[in-house]
Amino acid sequence: MVGLTRARVTRFLATLALSAVPVFAQESGGGKPDMTLWEWLNFLILAGALGWIVAKYGAPALRGRSKQIQDDLAAGQKAKAEAEAHAAEVQARLAGLEREIAAMRTNAADEREREAERIRVDTQAEIARIQRQCQQELESLGKLARLEVQRTAARLAMELAEQKVRARMSPELQSALTEGFLQDLPDGSAGHITR
């Protein structure tokens, strides 16, 4: 049996033992065979075969399953540790979150105050600009109104003066005024005017 593996040797011996059972059963001779011995022998062979099958295939399967369970337990422990670390980090963030919220509220209140002050200053500047513009427009309208009043007064004064002059003007006075005007003119232009 040189070169045979252990598994082949074990199979050979098991086959040999199983094949010997019927031979021993027929040797017991004439009467009723004693079955107790054979039942025990069959039981031992069956138990040995089952033990060998369990040892051959069950042990590696159980070792593999045991290793897989240990690996799963280690992975579970690692995941648990990571989850606890993450939970601690979240707790720390939540604790810091209160401070951050308070700081954000303070910053928001400060920002609102600054914005309100800026709006107040801008509004006051705009009111002052509108007041200056209104004042300038009022002054401009006042000057324009004074000019219009002066023009109207001058026109009315001219009309009144014209009416008074026409009322006092007689043909003799008109002729005397024209003569005086012509005499005030330079010499060459007097001859061109005709009555």
C-alpha cells in the first residue's frame, strides 16, 4: 500500500470490515445464530463509519462554521465599537450644537441691529436728500412764480400805461411828439420818414 493516502487506506479497511460481516454470519453453524454479537458488531461498524464521516466532513465544516462565527463576532464587535465612536461623536456635536445655535442667534441679533441701523441711516440720508430737493424745487418754483408775477405785472403796467397814454393823447400832442422824435434823429434819416 505504498503511495496510498490515509483516506484511501481508511476506506479500504472500512470496506473490508463491512464485507466480512456476512461471512461471520454464515459461520455460526446449524442452529439459530446468536444475533447479539452481530448486532453489536454492526452497531460498532455503523458507529465507526458515522464517526469517521463526522470526523472527516463534519469537523472541517464545524471548524469553518466556528471560524465564520468568530469572524462575524469580531466584525460585530468592530461595528459596535465604530457605532459607539460615531454615537459619541454625534453626542459631542449635539453638545456643541447648543453653543453654535446660541452663537448663531447672537450673530443674527447683532446682524439685525447693524442692518436696522444701516437702514435708519440710509432712510435719514434719503429724507434729507428729498428735503433738500424739495427745498430747491420750492425755491425754483418761487423764483419762477416771482418772474411770472413780474412779467404779468410788467405787461399789466404796460397795458395800463398804454391806455393812459392813449386816453391823454390828442392829435396835436401826437404830432408834437413825432416832430420831437424826428429832430432827435441824425440828419440823413429824417428825410426818409413820411407821414
